[in-house]
Amino acid sequence: MFKNRNVSSRIRHLTGLLPSLVITRARQVGKTPLLKRMFPNYSYVSLDSIPDTELADNSPDLFFEKYPPPVLIDEVQYAPSIFRHLKVRIDKKRELKGQYILTGSQKFVLMKGVSES
């Protein structure tokens, strides 16, 4: 579980400044429960779900239609191709803050996609 009491306030602050936010940390430390409590009005999808991962990979427009922003996309490392599509969507509405909150537990896999987008 996140032990730093300032984590929630820092996440809220950053979502107010940025169109998207990526949170990486080891598995089972409480990322998802924390974010679901903090952002109950966000759409939510876990890419642990094979059908949703396949939708994100094969039909990104349908994926984002099904899960419109603001959205919490969990375990995003399972669909790394999503980052290119996110970049396009973010660039179209860069003024909107906190559109996408992404989580993942495999930092090194994620960072390649994040740095490219």
C-alpha cells in the first residue's frame, strides 16, 4: 500500500496540470484501489482483461469510444500500442487536464511507449 500521505495530493495536483499521468509501481501495492477512490467519476478499464486488451490493440477508436475520458487505464503495459493513439487524442485536446490516468507495474516496458508519446 502507498505509505506516503502526500501521494494522493500529489496525484491530484498533477492531474490538474497535465492531460495524462502514468503511475508505475510494483504489483499489488494499491495503485488501483487508491485511484478508484480518488477518481470515482472516471471510466475504468483493466488491460488484464484479454478482450479489452485486444480491443485496445486492434480497434483503438472503438476502445476509446467504449472508455471515453476521463478514464483510468489499468495495466497499460499489456497494450503498448495504445500510446501512439493516446498521443493523437491528447494532442487534439491538450488544454483538457486529467484526461487519462494510466497505471502499470512493468516500468521498463512502459517507459519505451511513454517516451515515444
